[in-house]
Amino acid sequence: IKVRPDSDINLRALYDAILEIDQTGTWYFHPSGKMLLNGSIKHNNQKASKLDIYTIIKIAKEVL
């Protein structure tokens, strides 16, 4: 999940809301506040979220 670098949006609230719901996935909040990443092909110890895209969109609409 990314927002434009010149945007005033910070994804911290979305990150916090997702962590409350998703206890399985490995989420990474980028220090810039503009990227929220889940899982990685490069790191085998990270796990993909079981949340579907519709749930993530719903959470984003509620908190952003």
C-alpha cells in the first residue's frame, strides 16, 4: 500500500488498525509514512496477510 510522496496522508493509522486485526501477517511500516508492506519474497520468515483486499480497503476508508 503506497501513497504519493507529495501527499499529506500518513499510513500510520492504517498500519495500527491492521495490526489489531491481523495477528498472522508480517507488516512493515516504512519510516516515510508513505508505504505499508506485507510479506516479502526476499525474506522467507515474513508471512502474507490472510486479510483480503476488500477488508483492507474497508479499514483504510474507516481510518484515513
